[in-house]
Amino acid sequence: MPTVEESIYIALPPQEVFNFLSKSENFPVWDSSVVHAETIGDEPVGLGTRAKGTSKIVGKKFDWTLEVGEFQPPGRLVSRSVDGTLEFTVTSTFEPEGDGTRLTYRIDAESGLGGVFGKLADRFVEKAQARTVRANLETLAELLSEHPELGREG
């Protein structure tokens, strides 16, 4: 199972980083591979919440639906795909570090990240996605340090 895992320091407390990352509408703001995302329903985000969206990886678009499988503020958030071309799990852990948070962001692709391209593309797509995830986390850290109020909107 291909895995992409990256970690970054964010200069906000864990709860505020958790608040921002738990809202699917924020995905396209910091994740360049997400074209569109929205929460399904009007309930507050929690265990079982679903979101749908569209991502573009290495030029190929695919739709997905995620379901929150673990919701443990402010320490852990796990979402799994329940519909779409790729089967994947996204795990975010939020650990206090100094005055901020150490965010570890991990994507486990059950069928391989190259699933929409074919099995032979797994390694290429995994490397490309690792670079994208790293850049996205850097964007997230910069965004939240410049606009800390975004994490306070819980």
C-alpha cells in the first residue's frame, strides 16, 4: 500500500490547526490537488461526517467522498474514502510543539496512488504526490501563521 507522509510545524495551538483542517471547505484553500470540496449535510463536523470533492493528481481529475472515521480533537483526525476511483485514508495528527503544533499528514492509498493511471504508475505518482503534499503543508503553515483567525473559527 503506497504511503505519503509529511510533517510540519505550524505556529498555532493544536485545537486551532485541527479546527481548520476538519472543515472540508478549507481543503482547496491549502491543498493544490483539491479542485473542490464540501461537507455533506448541515451537522457539525464529527465522527461519521461525510464530504465530497474533486482532486487533480498528475493532471488526472477524480471525484471522491470521504467519511470521518476518527474525530479526536485536538489530536487526531482520520478520514477514509467511501466512494470514488481511489481508495485512500488521510490521517492527521496534531502534537503540541513549543508554542505551536507538529502536524503529521499521512495518505495511505489502498489501491495505489497510480490507480487512476494503472499499477505501473504507482511509484511515479507517489513521488509526485509526496512533493505536492510537502508544498501543500508549507502553504498551510504560511496561511495559518499569516491568518491565525482562520483556526479560531470552530
